[in-house]
Amino acid sequence: MPHKDISTKWDLYTPQQQTDILAEFRKKFPNDYYCRTTLFEFLNKKLRMNEDNNKVLDQ
């Protein structure tokens, strides 16, 4: 998934939700905090999970 896709979905979150997601990332990967690849993979999974949850809720 291209990075552009992530930022579009990322913008749908409130600043508080974004802060919470990044805090969760820091807890999970304290040593990879500056690794963009790890961050993008984490966000991809997170955003995909949330999308799937939303689809379930919509049904």
C-alpha cells in the first residue's frame, strides 16, 4: 500500500486518536521509534484493522 494511502486514512483520525496510536506504537517498539518502515507497517495494520471493524459495524 503506498504511503499516500496511509496519510489519507490517517487524516480521518482526530488528533487525539493519532496521539493514542503513536503512543501505542512507542510502547510496542521502543527501539524502532525512529524506523519509518516499522511505523508504516504498524499504521498499515492498525488502519486495516480499523477498516475491517468498521465494515463489520456497517453490516
